[in-house]
Amino acid sequence: MADGLRFGLAVTPSAGDVAGMTALAQAADEAGLDLIAVQDHPYQPGHLDTMAALTHLGARTSRVRLLTDVADMALRPVPMLAKAAASLDVLTGGRFELGVGSGGFPDAVAAMGGNAVRGGAAVEFTAEALRLLRAALDADGPIAMDGRHHRVGGYEPGPATPHRVPVWLGAQGPRMLGLIGELADGWISPLNVYVPPGEVSAKQKLIDQAAARAGRDPGEVRRLYNVLGMIGGSQRGKGLFGDAETWAQTLAGWADGLRFDTFVFWPVMSELDQLRRFAQEVVPRVRELTA
């Protein structure tokens, strides 16, 4: 398990602190973390466009991988999202990973003129989108789809990517989790304050069952946990709080018991200091515990 574990940091695409955002990403790169994850809420006026922010961060880092956590497909036409993902992978030398979602805030999506889908329509929308993304990212065109939600008339995809760009799905509902097992490369779980550890195993089982029905090995589906909290200090609240050993023991337990292979840290404050503690005190200890 230890060799397969990956650790990342959430970086907010803040228009008000581009220098701080950049410094945080560079520090994560230099500290040896595996991922920089950037949320996608375009309706937030203080947020930069996520794909633009990742392009900026990709140009200012050298080895860390870049992940959308998660790109809102209700506001981004899927062929253009695939084009942006392929372009970022080319520009970063194969360091891009695409996390997507159906649009978690339909009213905000609708306010921007997006395709606000809900309920069963959201599941159908997402299933079509995952199939279209995979075909487009594999650049084996022409690509055509005459779906209920996505209609593509036979365009040539590209550019060809340096590596196979994985498509992760952020979700927690039963039918969406089934789509992960059937069609996605990995599950991005919402924050631990929204999907607490006690709810994870049942959700993992739904992914496994869907993968088996689709003839896939459930072990090939990656699992990512977004973890909000703070290492050390006296502050407490919802999320994971405690010293570095508490964090290490907890993440090791979630890796072994809940089968997560990727953890993205969302510090509640003091991001640079928290990043350093995470990279220097927590990550090596988790690897030791799970070796």
C-alpha cells in the first residue's frame, strides 16, 4: 500500500492573493508532494478560473501533478474541457489529472447560464460526459455522440497527450458512485466533513459492485479523500485535528481500513506552515506505518 499512496495539497485559486497561491504551490512542489488540487467554483467572484490558475501553477512548478478537484461539467462543455485537459497535459509534460463533477450547486450554475442538472438527469448527464471525455482524451477520433445531454457531430480530438490523463469523478450519491465503478479512473470523495469516515465503506462497496458488474477489477479504481483540518495547535472543529502522530495514525488507518490511496490536505489556516508539517512530519510517518 505505501508505494501506491499519494499525498497532495489543496490550493485555492484566489484572485486576491496570486502571489500566495503561487508560493504555496511551489512549496508543495519543492516539498515532494504528489499533487496540487484546485477547486472549481466559477460563480465565486473572488476565484480565478480554475483551468487558467492550473496553467499558471503548472508553469511555475516542475514535478508535482495538477488535479481539478473537481471541474464543473455543468459550466464547461465536455469537448472543450477535454481540449483544456489535453492542452494542460501537453504544457506540463504529462502532469495533469482531470477530476470532474456534475455541478454541485445547480442554482449557482443556472445563474451563470450553465446546464443545471439535478437528480436522475444529473446521473445520465454525467454518464454521457464520462464516455465522451474518455473518447476525447484518448484522441482516437472522430468523436460523435447523439445523447440526451451531449451532442457532438464528429470532431477530431486532440492534442495527443504525453500520458493517459485519468478521469476522476467527485460524487457521493449511490448512482454516481456506480458510475465511478463503471466508467471512471477514480473516486474523489468530498471533504471528510461532508463524507465522514463512518460512511466511507458503504460507498466503497457501491463502487466495487459497479466495477465488478462492468467487468472491471475494483482494485484498478483509485480512491481520493479530501481531508480538512489542522496539524497541531489548539484550534478544534469539524475535520481532523491533532498532532502529527495523530494525523499519521489516522491517515494510515484510512489507507488500510477505508482503502484510500490518495489524500489531499485542506488546511484551515497557516497554509505554508501546515504544508511543511504535513510533508515533513505526517507523510513519511504514514508511509512508514503502511509499509
